[in-house]
Amino acid sequence: MKSVRSLPVLPPTALVLLSIVSTQLGSALAKSLFQQLNPYSMALLRVGFAAIVLLLLWRPRLTGMSRRGRVALIGFGLSLSLMNLTFYLAIERIPIGVAVALEFIGPLGVAVANSRRWLDGLWVALAAVGIGLLAPIGGSVLDPVGVGLALVAGSFWAAYILLSARVGRAFPGGTGLALAMSVGAIVLLPIGLMAGGTALVSPPLLLLGFGVALLSSALPYSFELEALRWLPVRVFGVLLSLEPVAAAVIGLVLLGETLDLRASLAIGLVTVAAAGASRFGTRT
């Protein structure tokens, strides 16, 4: 007899949308705490608490790893930690919606890197126009350092995507992610401790940091893994491309981050480019 998978409590599309909202709520909460916990210490708390949760969940073993697996694991952990750190440093300077749109250049680049079709060139062109609109030139008031940091975060996101495939092949289940998150926490530990100081021993702030880790990592990963059991990857990618728009809305509602017409148009173009690359991209 064939085993029958039980249907999820919520529709898969709703799980992806919940993942997007949870992630951006975590970003908004993190940014609201930057005066008490700077981006360095906040990145440490997010990655550190997420590592603890994943280690307790998956209980990975450190024995039996191949050399190639260890190298991929270390690279994965580095890209994960630096992606989070540079993103937090970016949203300290620019609105969350703008930062997420700029960061999306990473997964978009991965999606079309091996394509030679003219249609994929269209998505790249749309994204390029969007990023050009966000560039700190021609009257833009965006902080150029923040723009640059968001683009760097996007490059680390691309590395994260590529290395996650290698780690997924080398380690069963979520053990690779748990170990990589631990590597990332170790990388962030010295700078996070030096930057955070006594704030890192404040129970209320630690509790809020744990909330950021749950909203930004633990809950979204759980929602997305469950959704991917039922959704085609292309549909998942199209839904995930709504993230810049969700970030802009949540930034406006919770942080009062208003965007001018130029920034709003740029976010729209990047969203369309990401959705198009996911929907019409090559099956490979």
C-alpha cells in the first residue's frame, strides 16, 4: 500500500505567506532594538539562538564527516552569518523594503546564471533598472553605504543558496543547517560580544533577541519546509518574490518607513523580476 501524506493544517500557499510575514516581522523587531542592541550583537543573538534551537531539534553528530562536507559546512556557516550581519547593517541605514529588494539580486542572479534565454535576460534587465533607481544618484536620499551593504548581503545570499545544496547532499535532514548555524554563531561571537557589552546579559533584551530568532529563522524555515512538500518549486519562488513588498508594508506600518515613488517603483520592478525568473526560469 502507498503511504498517504496527511494534508497540512494550512494551505501551502498560506504557509509561504506566513513565512514571509514572520521573516519581515523579525527584521522590523530587530531594527526597533538597534539603539539597545546594535546590528552586530543582534546578528549574534539571531544566529546563536537559531543554532541552539536547531541543535536541540536535530541533535547532529560531529563524526563521520568527509573533508568536502566540512569545507561546504564552514562555507555555508560563513555565508549565513555574514548575510545576516550585512543585512542588519544595511537596514540600520536604509528602509527594510529597499534593503530586501536590493538583497534579492542574490537569488535572482542564481536563478538566471546558467540561462541563455532572452526571457531570462528580461528579468535581469528589470532588476537592473530597479537597482538603478535605488542607487544613491540623481537625487536619491538613500544612504550609499546602506545600499552597498544590502548588495553585499545579496551576494552572501547567493553563496548561501549554492552552498546549501552541497550541505543538503552531504548531511541528512536539517543536521547540516544546524551545524552551519553553529559555525555562523561562532564566527559572530567575538564581534557580537565586543559590540553588545552588558546589553547581552539583560534578560528582557535576550528574550527579545530570542523572539527575533524565532520570527526570522525557526518559524520561516518550518513553514517553508512544510510548504515545499506540496508546492512546486516555481510556485514557491513566485510567492517568495513578494518578500520585498511585504518588507516595505511592514516597515511602513511598524517603523513608519515611508518610501517615495522612485523607491516604490524600484521595489515593484525587483519583485516582478524575481517572480518572472521563478515562474519562467529553466527547470534546471
